[in-house]
Amino acid sequence: MSFEEKIKKGDFVILGEFEPPKGADFSNMLKNANLVKGRIDAIVVPEMANAVMKASSLGGCIYLQNHGFETVFQVCCRDRNRLALQADILSASALGIPNIMVVPGEDIRFGDHPKAREVYDLQPLELVQAIRTLQNGRDLAGIELNGAPRFFVGSIINVGVMGGALDIELENLGKMINEGVEFVITTPVFDLHSFNQFLKKIEDYNVFVIPTVLLLKSAGMARYISRNIRHIFIPEEMIISIQKAPDKRKRCIEIAAELITELKNMGMPGVMISTIGWEDKLPMILDQVKI
């Protein structure tokens, strides 16, 4: 059963985020994916996350699809114009990638090629509209396609914003849904009370909300995120529990598993587990959750 079929049926889905390599050797990515084969529903391949140059999401998806994994292809507004974006989208469909998600891309100044030029020929909503146009059989110039692509379309949502920024986020979400977005993956969720307050604001939105569970690596990492990454709050008691744990790595894995269990109990349709370089720890999280 595909990711789309499973989530629409009402089953709890598990997505795993797997970074493509900074290089041409995909063997380690495949090795880690094979550790959870049959235990996750699809692999999300980021498109140069944090503006760090790596192999493309399209390349990673094709590689994993060829080895029997369902994938989610990220298309990023930052790096390509509308010609290149449409070309990649058509190629992804032709090569059997069933899922696509639109991301804006992080500020290029903070990546490893700060002198690169940002493109943003299309903004996220415009890119979603472009996907819809392609799926209707025409390109952005209005020319008929020789075979239309077909995707389960998603995007991202920031669940930590407040005030006027939240109003804008919700307005954009509504527009995205109207243009064909059926699922959104959230920013990392640690504070379930605040997340539940956010969910109440979108009760009437017809979209699958998939929270991200980020695997922490240390108390220091948790404290840095909580203090320095905008819109992500990690409860102090969670950080202290890592500090006091005799096996801190084990405690981080337990926290991820606990969050997944609680989110499932809240009635969420699934989660995306982001391990940021610790993909080999994903089986341990799944073991804890008994998946």
C-alpha cells in the first residue's frame, strides 16, 4: 500500500528523512534505508537542506526508487527557474516518483556556497500552482504536454509562528490546499501543548498534517535549538532529562519514540522522523515505538 493510499485510509504513516550524500557515492544512504525497509512508508529526500550543496532530491529519489523504496521528492524554489523546475517535475513523474512536496529553501547565505545566487523565479504557492497546471496537461506557457504527471502533492508548514505571522501561515495554507496540496509536513514538534493549540486553528482545513519528530543528539543540541532556532521550543524538562540520563544517546532515542507515540495517540495521521545524519539510529526509534 502506498503512502497516499495508507494515509487516506486512515492508517498511521511513518516517513523517514534521508539526506542525500555530499558526493556521488549513494551506498551509505542505501545501507541506512535498507535497515528500515518495510518499516517506513516513504523516504523524504531533502533538496540541499540548510543551503548546503549535496546530491539533489531528484537524484536521491530515483536512486532509492530503483532499490524498491517509495520516496517524496522535494522541489525547492530557491535554486531553479520555472523551466528547470518543470523539467525536474516531469522527469520525476516519468521515473515513477509518486509524491512531491514544495519547499521554499533556506537562506543561501547560511549554507556552504554563500556567493551563490538565489533564484525564486516561483514562490511556493506559484510552484504548487505550476504542479497543478502540469497535472492538468499543460506547461506554464500553456502548451499541451505529451503525457501529464501525477503526484500526491504536499508542502511544509511552520507550526511555531505566532500572532500576525501565524495568520499569514494559515492564509497561505488555505491557498495551498485550494491549489491541490493534500499533506503538509511541519517544522519539528517538541511542545505538544502548543502543537495542539495550533491544530485547533486548522480543524476545518482539509489537509493531512504530518508532524516532524527531530532526533536530538545531545542536551547541548536541544538547548541550542530552543534558544537560537526561531519558532522551535523544546521544554526545559526534556533537556534536563537528557542531561541527567546515564546514557544520553539512548535518552534522545527514547524522547523521539515517546513523541511519536503521543502524536499517534493525539490522532495525527503520521509522523516524519528526521535524524539529520543519524539515519542508522532510525531502527532503534522504530523498535521503541514497536513498528
